[in-house]
Amino acid sequence: MGVSDNTKGFALAVVSSAFIGSSFILKKKGLKRAGKSGTRAGVGGYTYLLQPLWWAGMITMLIGEVANFVAYVFAPAALVTPLGALSIIVSSVLSHFMLKERLQRMGILGCISCIVGSVVIVIHAPREQSPSSVEEIWKLATQPGFLIYAATTLSFVLVLVLHFEPRYGQTNILIYLGICSLMGSLTVVSIKAIGIAIKLTFQGISQVTYYQTWLFVTVALVCVISQMNYLNKLQYLGILARALVII
């Protein structure tokens, strides 16, 4: 009896969370070291790019994100995305031992809430109707409802980046969390589309010639790079909020 696609996706999502959760610790240690010898990432510095430890964390995160990407190929987004919350459990436990950040009772309660919430969502996740092509995904993405959502999301991101981030980014963590989370919601849609395109291409139904495929790739790259920039600022401030950042 073969392993089902959902089981493969579930396993890959769990492995992804483990790698991504570990990467936060490595990257934060690199950011802290970089902050001692140059301009902090929290105020726009990029000296962390010279830190081998930060790059080790980056490579670990890339491995986790690749596993997460492949998970979207096999399983519905409603199953894969909630499991990303497990990375905050990994981050919290490792930060307790490696960064000497004490895990308070509220933190433990938050971890338990993440686990319970993920289990509930996964159990009650609706069955997904798999699109047959990127063009079909594009038709769904250009429906009025989603276009309104995307426009509203981008508007909020621009307001946060242009107005609130320069003024309150260093004192209010919700600014960076908001930017990463809002863009993450668009990342999930793009990554799912790319995953389906790759799966269909391997099955002999090439999706490379569709311009929609490359539009989804462009959106995913822009969103991911933007999220990484603000996530580095979050990490320097000591915020391990992967549960709120969807990629």
C-alpha cells in the first residue's frame, strides 16, 4: 500500500518546520554578532551578510522552505500552512537552551495553543479540488473577491512600510509582523500555483509556456524577499513569530 499524497505533504511540512525553526536561532545569533560590529539590522544595517552563522541559518531556512514548497505540491494548502506554526515550537525550545531566553508560562501556553490550533485546522481542513492547469488557478486568482483582497492587502502593506515602519518600527513589533503576515498570505497562493505548475509539468502537461506561471513566480520572489528583509529586523528585536508569518 503506497503512501498517500497528503501523508507525504504532512511529513514534508513537519520536516520543514523543524528546519525553519532551527534557522531562526542560527540567524538570530548571527544578527546579534553582526550588531556588535556594525549597523544593526533593526535600523537598516546589512553587516549580518558577512556573518557565517547567519548564512548557516539562511541555508537551513532554504532547506526548510524547499521542503515546505514540495509539501504544497502533494497536499492542500489548508493542510500544509497550519503546520508552519510548529516551527515556533522548535524556535521556542531551542531559544531556551541556545539563546538562554527563558520560556515563560505564557510562552508555554502559546506553544500549546499553536499545537491545538494546528491539529484542529488539519483535522477539519476541507477537501481541495486540484486545478488542472495554471490558467485555471489564474482564473480563480482574478475573481473580483480575490482581487479586492489582494488590493486591500497591498494597500495595508504600503501604509505600514511607508508611514508606520519609519516612525514606529523600532518600538512596535506589530509593524513588522503585519508586513510579513500580510505579504505571506499572497506568498502562499503563489507558491501553491508554482507547485501545481511543477507537478503538472512533471506529469507531461507543460506549464512553462503559460505567462501566468512566470507571474506567479515573480510575485512569490518579491513577497519572499520582502518578508526576509523585515523578518531579519524582527529577529534582531528578539521576536520569533513564525506562526504569524505564512511562506
